[in-house]
Amino acid sequence: MNDISSDPNRYLDICRITSKYIFFCGPYSSFSKSLRISHDSFRKLLSDLKEEQIDIKILTKVTLSNVREIKELLTFADIRHVDNLNLKFMVNESACVFLHKSNNGNDLLSDVLNSVINKNSGIIEQYKLIFEQLWYFGIDTTKKIQRLQTDIDLADAMREVDKKGIKQFVEKLINSSKHEVLFYTSTLWGSNNFISKDLFGLLKNVVLKNKIKVKFIIPPLSVLQSNQLKHIILELGTMEQQEESNFLFRPLPRGDDIDLESLILIVDKYHLLIVNPHLNDKHPSNDVIHKDDYSYFYTTQLDSINKYKLLFDVQWGRAELAERLYIQDIMQRNLIDTIAHELRTPTQAILGYSEMATIDIDNNEEGGQYYKHYFDSIIRNANRLNSIVMNILNVAKIDNTTFNLNKEVCNIYDIVSEAVNDYRYVIKTDDNFKNKNIQFEVSESSEKSVRADVDRIRIYEVLTNLFNNSVEFIQSIGTITAQIIVVDRHYLGEINQIKSHDYKSLEKHDDNHENDKFILVQIKDDGKGIDKYVLSKLFNKFVSTVDNHIGLGLYVSKYIIESHGGLIWAQNNTDGQGSTVSFILPLV
């Protein structure tokens, strides 16, 4: 072998003769020490190689002692971390150079037989393959550095708990969080001793600083005793209702069969802390928890963390299911009362006007024509009653998957115009709207010849539901405008309000249709607009913008439009006046 450790330039020449790649494998110190150059000089070497567009990869062990140097090299090379890395070599297209220690303890750099300096050498290919296999199992350096910077030494952690107490250690873990904090306590001991205003304030600061997510699993609300704790939970619930809340909490269902005394804290999936109270204590809530009151377990082992993360996810899912069942039960209880109210109003009107008409006609047969308006009111209320019943039946069909469409190619402008004209008559003649002056119109810029393969009756039903919604938003005087536009996918992609929908999956009516066009129908009003808390769930079942309304019309409308291969969404107008509900259908 030819010893080149005394001739660093020879090594640099070997590096530079490659035309495509150079791979380094071994402890970081091996590379610069073997060349007898400083870290800055080694960094300059990598910079020169990168300027020559050479692919540079380094496999090494990243530690706290070399984090600074590794960060600097990331600018010029791809680096991955490998634990227990015993191999030390450099390989490129022209050479495989081995690094080993001499008897005097100095790092030497030696090249092997001349046959290794050959592009067809089996040794070069063998070590290139070894490097690629190690690379595949290597850890991303950025993640490894982040992990090192958040690691807490186990022995130091124990000493810190013994010295400062468990609460301070909990705060330290939370302060170190970069992504997520999971907090699980199913008993009053954990809740009363750890969930406090101070902890909540700390979490809010970390959320603002690092944008982390925080999830709480707490005991059933009915068993909570601390008014302060209930106040905090109420605040959490308020925050959760806001868009993109970083705080989420779920109370466990009553009679939960997994009743753990422990407090479980998981931070960033890297830290697990379990605090167990001594069961012979009464577990009072104190500012300071004495060492004799608890035992604890802390680890950074991923296997243990993943097991408790799975337990947390299971309990979170059970809590969410219990919450949904509770809400559904409340909805079902209220549904009967609401339906009774909705059906009673038009029914009483029908009966009342029928009796009045009958009595008056009997008393004055020749004046029967005079009382025609009584029968008009009967018909209007009967239609209203029929609309309510149809929505209930439609929901039942949707839930039972028996909702069918009878499609035919129709002119959308004709359907919209018919719905507008019919609703103009309703507004003029219905006593429920006698205090409102609302104008209905179809925009003059609307496309008049666009056609779609739709169920005409169902699309008319959607328009009626949207008009009902807009009318409720207008208190006294206003205008409701319908507009029909032809758009393409590019236009849809630019609409912020439907980014949450997968518009790219919209069905094409004809795969050979080059432009892939859609019909956009917009119903715009100048009323009070939609409350932001209702807007995000406007098309959900039993959600209504008006008291004593069942809240099924928009839910049914959404199902009808999506059954046609379209989308529907709502937004408040940018000028602050009113709202617009839009839906799209594939164009024939």
C-alpha cells in the first residue's frame, strides 16, 4: 500500500478526479484529521466539490459535540446519521480509500492496490453498495439534530425531579416541545394537581412561540370539583370552536372502564412521563406535590412512547365517539319538538283558513269568489308543509342509501328562471313575508343556453332551499340575485372558498371534452351575512341559521349537488353586505 497520509494534496486530487459523486463514511473527525486540515479547510474542500456539481454524501454519527460543524457542512453535502458506525472509508468513481488507525493512535489515510483505482473495480462497486445500504437506513440529520437539542438526560432528569419537584419537570418538558403535547389524566388527582392557570399560561406561550398542538384528555365533566378547573376547560372549549385552534380537549365518558390513576404526558413523541399517586393518600390539590405523594417513570425509548401514544389515541377516539353520541342524542330529543313546531304552524293555518272560508261561503254563497284568498293561503301553507315533509323524507332516503336521481339533459337557465318566478309569487302572497320587500332577479350576464345532465326536480329543490336561506338573512328590504356562469378547473383552483374540497376529483361529463367546463350557479343576497361559527358547518344536518327551523334544507341540497358530481359552498360577500351560496355542475 502507498501511504498518502503525508501528502494531503494526493488525497484532494483523488477527490477531484471524480466526475459525478463522492461518498464519505465514518466519524466526522476522520475526514479533517486524516487530511491534517482544519474544519474550515474541509468545508472549503466540500464547497469546491459542490461548485463542480459533484454529488456529496456523508454518513457519520451526529452528536452534541459536532452539531455546529455538521450544520455548516449541510450547506454543501447531504448528511445522514448512523449509530455505531464502525466502517471508515471514502469511495468515488475512481477510488476506494480506507481510513484506519495506526499503532500510534493517529488516523492514517491509505489507498489500496492500484487495481482499486479503476472504474471497473469490484471493490469500488462493493463499497458503493455498502454505502447506499447504510444510507437507506440512516436518519435525516436535521431531525437528529432537533432530537439532540430536545433530549433530556435521564440521570439529570431524576436529579432535577428530586431537587425541584415533579411540577417543575412537567413545565420543563412542555417548554421543550416543538410539535405536540398530549396530556392524559382520567382522575381528579391528576386534574387538580397539574391542570392549573399557570400550566395553561405556559402552554399558550409555547403555542404562540412554536405553533404546537395541545390535546387534553380529562375526567368526565360531571365529576370535576374545582371551579378553577371548570373555568379553564370552558376557556379551552371556547378556543376549540375557533378556526385552526391549537388547543383540543375531550372529557372521558362517565363510567369509563379504563380508569387510570396515572397522569400521562407525551411531548413531541420523544418524551414520556408517567406520574402515579400513592393510592393510600387522599390526593389533595396542593401547590407543591411532596415526593412521598407519588412515584414517576420517565423515558425517551420510542417503543414505550408508542405504546402509550396508542393508548392516548384509543381513549381520544372513545371520548370523541361518546361526544358525538351525546350530541346525537340531544339532537334526536330536540328534533321531535322542532318538527312538531314546524308542522303545527302551517297545519293550524290550513285548518283555520279552511274553517273561515267554509263559514263565510255558507253565509254568502254569491260572494264565494271574494274569499278566494283564503284558499290561496291554504295552498301556500300546504306547500310549505309539503316542503318540510319532503326534506325529512329526503334525509331518511339519504341515510338509508335509497336516494335516487332521474337525470335528463336540461337547460339550467330555464330551471333557475322558473324557481325565481315562483319565489317572486311566494314573496308577494305569503303572509309570513308581508313585512319584507325582497326583489328576485336573474343576472343579465347569465349564460342562457348551458345544459347539464341533471334531475330537474332536485335542482329546483336546491334552488328553493337556497332562496329560503337568503330570505331569512334579509330583515326588511333587499335583493336576491341568481347568476349562471361557465367556468373551467383553472377558475375553480383559484377560489379560496373551495380549497378545502377536492375539486380535482370532480367528475367529467365527457372525458373527451378538452376544456373540462362546469356550470357555476351563484345565489347572492345583501342581507346580514352568515355567522362565522355557523358558516363552517352550514351544510351539516340539523344546522340552522334561524330558530325553530329543522336545518335539513341545505344538508339535502349538498347531497343533491354532490350526487350530480358537483360541489356546493357558501361565503360572506367581500363588501360586507350579505352572502353568496354557489354550486357547480358538469357542463354537457
